[in-house]
Amino acid sequence: MFQYLIAARCKSQATLRATASPSLSMQKTVSVVVVEDDDSTREIICERITEQEGMAVVASFGLVATALEWLQHNQLDILLTDLGLPDGSGIQVIAACTALHPQCDIMVITMFGDEKNVIESIDAGAVGYILKDADYLDVGRFVADLRLGGSPMSSLIARKLLSRVQRAMEPAEVIHAPSAPDGRTLSPREIQALDLMARGYTYSEIAALLGVTVSTVQTHTKRIYIKLSVHNRCEAVFEARKMGILQQE
Amino acid sequence: MRSIAIKLKNCAAMLVAVALASIASVSFAAPTVLAEADVTITVAGTTRITEPLRLPFSWYRSMGEVDGQARFVMQVPVANATEPLGIYIPRIGNTFVININQRELARFGSNPPGPYDDAATRPRYFTVPADWLTPQTTLEVIIAAKGGRNGGLSTITTGPPAEVYKLFARDEFEQIDLRLMLVVGGVMLGMLGLLWWVRQRDVSYLYYALAELLWSFLTARHLFDPAPLPWPLWGHIIQAAFVLSVPLQCKFALIVIDQDKGWPSKLTNFMLIGAIPAVALAGHFGSRPLVSLWIGLLAINVLAMAWMVFSTLSRHSSLERKILAGAIAIVLICALRDVTVRWTSPSIYTDIAWVRYAWAGFGIGFAWIIAERMRRATNALSALNASLADQLAARDAELTAAFARERVRDVEQGALLERQRLMRDLHDGLGSHLVGALRVAQQASASKDEITYQLRMAVDQLKITVDAMQDAEGDIPSLLGAIRHRLSPRLEAAGITLKWDVDHLPTMRHWGVRQSFDLQMILFEAFTNLAVHSGAKCATLSARHEVGPGSACIVIKICDDGRGFDPQTLHATAGKGIKNMLARCKSLGAVMHVESGSGGTCIILKVPLAV
């Protein structure tokens, strides 16, 4: 497997500096791709991630098309993408990445972290989001955290996801989709966590209330994200094939 | 009709018999019609006439309104004295005795006739035993007659029983069975007419029904033998039925052609009203001329009605009128024929009036008219239904269009309200913070931190405005969570630890985006004050559902351990922030309490569950 290392600065919109070189540290370097059309934002994000130990920005793009092209032929561990891009929507990039790289963690860069955009992103396969006005000093740590447990979920989004889960658990639905571990059904613990999130509790408070560690809550959160987007992953594969991103076998 | 034919046949048979007898005096088994007799008439004990006469003999036509008896003696040719003899008499009455060679063969009624002995229109058949017969057999018929009861004797047919009985049976069928059928049909139509009248209250049906029932009674009267009521009452009833049924039928016809006015109508009314008195008068005084006068008036009445029908038909032809005119024409032709027959052969006794049968034409006409009216009503009804369906469809389309317009208006109205709300929120929130930031930035002494702070406030404000655009569907915990999500970085920066204690709360189903935004803005102000002014280290937010006597509300408490302030000065010196909080509380129908002291500040917000 190739490891892409990238220089600290990534100025041009579609700069790709791939250097085949063995990892220097003992830990495997996490390869990150950034898709963001605002140059200064992209630069700052790239810088902060590169500063983070064990992380490397392997590519960054400002357009959907170039990002999709790159995703066809390369591997990555984390995708950070803006939603509003000049030649399309970040959702396309997320869908393609979900289809091509199921193990990749996808995060959305969003201005407000508002319900519509976040839910759409989760449906397409994202597991977290970064607010644009976040203190970029922390972006690296933030991405690392997200990798562990998804982003702290806002109560409005948690509520939306919770009501979706509750709908799916209605008796009629259960008959058709019994509690089969199809990778979609949330565990009672996960539902409890989601309910607390919907009431505005933080990870540490939830951990205390459930008598678990914060990292367990983070794991729950990430599972929730993934489980709730599983069916959309199938759709993503279908969509990706339709768009010609994924080769038909 | 038939009886004429039979009579012609009988005559023919007689002629043939006579002819054959003259050629060879060999008698053979053919019926013989006896048309000549020696008659002895006795009135009030005095013998009036003794002479040979040709049959048939009508008492009334020969003798008038008197009572008396007539004795007819005939020689019966007997061809074969070893066989019994059949005797068939089409009509005989009122009462009679029949003797064969001085032996009494049959007797009917008393002499003179009793009150129940009727005109006897039934045909009669007798068999004479063979041993009564001689080659020159004498047949003696004695009838007793009452004036006005149509007594008399028809021709007599004799011969082999089988042959003669055949003639009798045929006649009986025509006189009795056919009549019965007419009566049954007439009564059914009459009852139908009555039913129609009861249900529809169209008086023409009543006139028709009564006319038809009375006429059926007249037809049926011959089926009663002897009479069910004593004469002369029975006779008066029959007369009354006749003089009523005719104007009733005229009335019906005039109404059907829509000409129930003018003198024919008046005459008809007069004939109806005067019928019973006229019959009573005639009965009381035994006045035959009054009866004749009345029958003459009836004839005029019928002719007037017929004239109205035909003249109307020529002006406004319709199927209904054509049917009626046809029925009247048939009745008139038959009546004319009956009168002519009676005029030209005054001695006719067995003839049956054609009008009796022609009257059925009225029944058929009536039934047809009813059917036609029903057809028209049904057509009118379906046309009405179709037009109603069209109108309904048109109305439905109108309503749909109106509904669509209303919906467009609603959408436009909703969009307008939403735009206004958003503009106000931007103006009050983001706008004022940006203006504040601008003012700070313009000051020479402005520090970078201060400007950053103002801008961050503006961004937070913007985020809350964005959050408010997402419908939380009245879920207060998630609204509280959203505020915390937005503002916790600021509290952390101020070194305040926030303790969170939010229960499951009932959903505020009546809340829209407006109410959600109000609550978020109240909390935004509270948190901002907490972060900026309180100097607190620790704060608590709790939200509970409290059910008090007669009311239920959601209580949101934000308490801190900061320096506090004097609540008395709150309203006097209240800044814009507090004023906004109070205004928003009012619009939510909520109550806000502020408790403050050296130990810290508590803001208590009570939001009622129902409006």
C-alpha cells in the first residue's frame, strides 16, 4: 500500500504531491484528503492537520470533479469535505468515497452544522462534521477525535436521528425487519446515548450517567452515525455506479 | 258482437234446416231455431193479445211499463223420439215456467216476479227426457214480467243435446266469463286509479277510477242472478251508476286534455251533481220521460266532451291526447252502432251493447297515459339527475380551484410571514451585533479581543437564527441542547462549568418556529449575561415538567454562583437584553422570575403547557 505524504503547504486547488516513502514513525500515518473551495480555509485546515502527529494530508481539492477523479485511483483514511462546491455538492464526493472506500471516515466541513446538511451528509456516509468557525488551532485534535468517535452531535440532529430510529422500531416495521443484526438496528445503549444527546448532554455527562468511559460514548456515537447511514451506503454504491464513479463488476 | 254472429249462424242453420225439411221431410240431427210462437199476453188479469208472434219478444218494447204475463206455445219438431231433446234459450225473464206436453220442465221465480227476480240475461239450457217427447211435442213458455226490468223471451233453439249444449256453452262463455274478465280488469284499473290519486293527489285519477269502478259494476250486474238487492232499489242503483260513470269519464277526459273549463265542463259538472237527484226523482215518480231526458243530456255531454277532445287534438297534438281521442272515437262508433241496431230492430232482445266492451278502450287509454306519464317523469328525473351531476361537477371544480387559490395564498402568506420573521430576527439579532462590532472596531482604543468578542456574538446569533429555522416540533429539550451546543465554547472560555439536568418533557405541539426562536433567544440572553457579567464558576440548567393545581408547565431554571445583583433595580435599569427577554416571555405566555443575591442569580422561566 502506498503512503502519501504531503508538504506542509498545499496552495493550488488540485495539488497532489505524492511521495512514495516508508512511514517514519512506528504508528501508521493517517492519510487525509481535504475538499474545500475557499483557499485560506483549506490552507489553514491542511496546516493544522499536518501539524498533528501521525496525520498527513495526501491531497486537497477545490472541485468535485478533481476529487472524484483522485478517489478512483487512490487510497485514504479520512475525507474532509465542504458541501457547497463550485461544480457540485460535497454530497457527491461523500457518496463516491463511501462506495469506493468503505473503511474511510468522512467528515463534513459546514458553516452552521445545521440539521439539513448534516443529516444529508450522514445519510451519504459521513460520520461527523467540523464547523467552519471552529478554532482552527484545534482542527487536528478534532479530526483525531472524530476518527475515534464522530463529532459531538447537536441535540437537534440527535433528536432527528432518534425519531428516525423510533419510527423504524414501530411494530409494523419490526415485523418486516425483525431485530436481525443487519447493521442498522441500534442497541439499547446506543439509543440511550442518542436520547441523552437529544436532550443536550455532553459526552462526559453521558459517560457519567451511563457509567461508562467517554471513549465508549464516542464509540457509540460513531456506530450510530454508521448504522444510520448503512442503507444509504447501499444507495451510495448504486448512485456511484450510476454516475460512473464505481466500475461495474 | 258475437251474439249477432251467433244469431246469424242460428238463422243460417234454421234456413238450412227448413230448406232441407222441404226437400225431404227427413229430420236429422241439427238444432232447430224456434222463432215463431202463439202468444197470449195477460195484464192485470185481462188477456190483451192472442196472436202468433215472431221471437224475440221484448216485454218493455211491446207492453211498456206495465206488469203482466205472456204465454208462448210452440210446436217442436222431434226427429227421433227415442233421444232426449236439448233446449237452449239465450234470454228469458223475468220469471218463467216451461212446460213440455203439459208437463212442467222448469220453473224460475214466482208469478208475479218477486223483488229479487231480475231481468235474467243468463242463457238457459234444459234437457227434455226422451219419454216426454211425442212426434208433435208442444213447448209452452210462460214468462212473468215487471215493468222496467227488461223481461221477454229470445228465440229458442232445440235439437240433439250435444249440439245444442255446445251453442249454450259458447253463449254462456261470452255472457258470463267474458264479462267477468272485463269486470276484473276494470276493477283493477279502478283500484290502480284510486291508488294513483291517493299517492299523487291528481284529481283526474279519482274521476277515472270512480268511472271505471261504476262501469265495472254495471258490467257485473248481470252476473248477479237473482238480484242482490230488491227491486226497485236495485234498478235505481244501476241507473245511478250509469248516470254517474258517464260524466265522470267526461271529466277525466277534459282534465287530461287540459280543457276543464267552458260550457262542456260546466255541463259535465251539472250532470255529476244532478245525477243522484235525477235518479231519485225518476224513481220516486216512476217518471220514464225524466230518465229519457237525462240520458239525452248525457249524450250531449259525451258529444261535447268528444268535440273538445278532437278540436284540442287538432290544435295541440300529443300522444296522451291521441290515445284519449282514439278511445273516445271507438266508444262513440260503438254507441252509434248500438243506437242504430236498437232503432232499426225494435224487437231486438238478445243484443249486447258494444259500448259495454268498447269502454275497455278507456281503461287501455288510461293505463297508457299512466305509463306515458311515468316514462316522462322518469326521463325528467334522469335529466334532472344528469343536470345535478353536471352542477355538482362544476361546483366541485369551482371548489377545487378556490381551494388551489387559497392554498397558493396560504403559501404566499406563509412565505411572507416567514420572510418578515427572518428579517426581524436578522435585524434584532445579527444586525444589532454586527453594528455593535462595527462601532467597537471604529473606536481608536478598540482591542482585538473586543472586536473578536463582538464578531463571535454575531456569528452565534447567526447560528441560533439558523437553528430556529429548523423546526424542533416543540421539543424543548432539544432546543435547550441546541443553545448549549452553540454557547458552551463561550462558557468554557469564561471558565464556567455548566451542570446540565434536563428531563424528558412533554412536546409543545402548538409551537411553531416562532416560539422555538423566542425560547432560544431568552436562553441566549441568559447565557450571555452568565458568561459576561456573572463572574460565576459554576452554573446549572434544569428543566422539569411541573403539574400544579389546575395548570401544568415546564420550569426552566438557570442558576449560578456569581456575584448577583439587586433584582429591585432589574426593571429600572434593565438593559435592552432583559427587555427583550421579558417581551419574548410575554409572547410565549411564559413568566420569568429573577432571584439574585450575594450567593448568585437564578432565572426561573415557567412555560405553560397549554395556551
